[in-house]
Amino acid sequence: MPRSRHGLIWLPALVLVATIAQLAVATWVPGIERFADKAFGARLAAYPVMMLLIPAIWWVVVKRRRPDAEPPYVAFALVMLGFLVDTTGNSLDFYDTITWWDDMNHFVNWFFLLSGIGLLIAQDLEPRWAQLLLVAGLGCLLALGWEIGEWYTFIRHGTELDTAYEDTLADMTLGSCGAFLAALVVARVSATRADGSG
């Protein structure tokens, strides 16, 4: 009998707990300079909600209709992973000590996020070009939303206002590229799965 995928529940749970623990330290332990002016109180409130939003939607929409459906824990973990990478980068002070860290985050984190979302919503979508457009386009929209959130929570009253325009354009471009790569990966996984079941 094949092993149930329920054994992978620890994967998104570990990502969630590790993220919340670091956010709690950043919010409640005073005197850590690298966390100053980065809206960690808002992140502590928002990140867990954003991390759990996709699994919650899946549970309401899919699990109610198909009670026997196996939860896609790997896809859930991929959706959550970008939040952990961002929080860990701040905890280890990579944003201020590694010049390319922020740029890499926007590419890699959007790749993780849209890989997870794509595996959840677009794996069976035909034709493949529509799958690519859906995943990449959703990534562009989410990158825009993220940048609006960054501006509202800490850029507009922070110390980075002078460079915000150029940084925002770069972040949106890198996020969109990461989403496009995720779309290609989801399309490849879908094609492999279709070949295997055919």
C-alpha cells in the first residue's frame, strides 16, 4: 500500500513555525537594530495569515467537495517558503550585509510562491499556454500587490524613499521573472504527469 502523503504535513508546519518564531523575536525582543523600521509588528500579524490563506482556501473549496482528496502539503510548503526566506534573511542581517540578497529574494521567493500556487490551481489547465499565462500573470499581480504593501507599511515613512522607485521596478521585474520560471516548471510537471497517466 503506498504511503499516505499525510506524512508530509510536517513540511508546511515546520516552515510556518520557523517563520513565526523569528517574527516574534524581531517584534518583541528590544534593541536589535537590524529589525528597526521594517514593520515587523505588521509582518507578525500579516505573514501567518498570508501563509495560511492558500491552505485554508484549498480546505474550504477542495476538501468539502472531495473529502478523500490528499492535501498537497508540498505545494502548501512552497507557498509558505518565501515568507521564511524573507524572515530568515532579516534575522541573519543578509539584507544589509549582502548587496544582492534583496534582489535574489524577489526572484526566488516568487518562484516558490507561484510554483506552489501553480501546482494547486493550474496543473490540469489546458492548453499549456493558458497555464503559463495564468501562473506568470498571477505572479505579476502578486508582485505588484507586495510592492504596494511594502510602500504602505514602511517605505513611505522610512529611510529608503529616495531609492524606492528604482528598487520597486527591479523587485517587480525579478518577481515576475521568478513567476515565469515557476510557470515553466508547473507546465513541465503537468506534462510529465499527463504522460505518465496516459
